[in-house]
Amino acid sequence: MAIQVGDKAPDFELKDNHGRTVKLSDFHGEKNVVLLFYPFAFTGVCTGELCELRDNLPKFADRDTQLLAVSNDSIHTLRVFAEQESLEYPLLSDFWPHGNVSRAYGVFDEDKGCAVRGTFIIDKEGVVRWTVVNGLPDARDLNDYVKALDTL
């Protein structure tokens, strides 16, 4: 079961595509967070979603929001993917222990060994204020994130 609206977002510590440690709690009191789980780098739907986010980063910055994208790929895979697609926001690796953060948020598909498409908008106090979970083949709508951020 995925984390629900009103729940305290589980804190985590993951490495980004540059090997830097990123903690959710680092943003408490500072920024809202859009935490986006996706199955795998270099796949069609994932690439489309992440590039759409890249092209619309000002919509997040204007709303005092940090975008964090999480997959179960290694940091090395994420580094190449980010460079190839010119992604300037953190891509976080939930590779090892494999899927621990995805499991904590209730979006890990045990049969496939990857996260499904889960998105969590977390306010500055660390509380989940909006969420959507889609199956592997179903892209999310960026406009839904923006509308949800506007309610914070």
C-alpha cells in the first residue's frame, strides 16, 4: 500500500547521479518536494516523463519546490542517462539495498524488481499532501503536479 495523503513522508538517504548524498529531511522547512518514482532509465515512457519535467523545471522552482526522481538503477546508469537527456535535477538511486525506499513508499513491484510510477508531493513540514500511483506503462500528467503544488 502506497503512502497516503496526510502521512509523514518516510525520510531517506540516497546517492544522486553524481554520487552526492541526498536526504529528504534536508528540505524540511526549506522547500516542498515532488518525489517521483519511475521504473528504469532509458525506457520510453520514463524518458518522456523525465524530459517533460526537465522542460518545465521553472514551474517547480517558481513554487519553491525541489524535484527528486528515484529509480532502482545504479548511480552510474543515472549519470549517463542524465547527461544524455540533459537532466539537471537529482536522479536518485534506490539500487542498494535494492528498492528499500521504493518499498517504504509502497511503490516497489516485487515481481518486476522496480518501482512503479508513484509521485508524492511533500510539504515543507514533511507531510504528504498529494499522491498518484500509476502502473508501469501509464505516464503521469505534469499539470496534475502543478495544480497540487498550487494548493500548498
